[in-house]
Amino acid sequence: MSYKVRNITNSCHCSSGEELAKICNREILNSYPWLRLRWVRIHGHRWSYLFGNSNEICMNAKKIRLNEDYGIYIDNHESLDEQELGALIAALKRCFQ
């Protein structure tokens, strides 16, 4: 696991919900400042925008369900190699368990 992903995992232990999403957002952008992120709250089939650094709709965004209640879109996920993206997604899912 890269040190960048490890920082995200280490930062998420004492928080939950939207506060956790904000902590993860800060850590991700510290490590990957070029990523375009949109955090969402999940209500059944509806994914409602909470916050992020991208207001534009991206047609090829990576949609990631982190748990029953929260998810994230990574608009420019192709800027990470597959291994790093996979490690990032796995770390986020562990944080939101």
C-alpha cells in the first residue's frame, strides 16, 4: 500500500458519516490534488451531492459505493494507474465500514 493511501486509512478511525467524508476528501486531495471528487449521500437509488471540488457532470466518472449511505464519484479516475486507484477505493471502503 502506498504512503498516500496509508495516510487516508490512518486518518479515518474516529469519525463517521459526513465528517468522515470531509476528512477523507482532505487527505485524498493532499495526496492527489488533481483529482476531481464529488461526495454523495445515498438514499435508495438516488445519489445526492454533498460536496466536492467538481461541480460539473462528468460522463465517464467512476461511481463508487462506500457503504449503504455514502459514495463518491471520481471524475478523472483515469489519471491514476489501476493499482493505485484500486488501493484508494479499498482504503475508502475500509474507512466507511
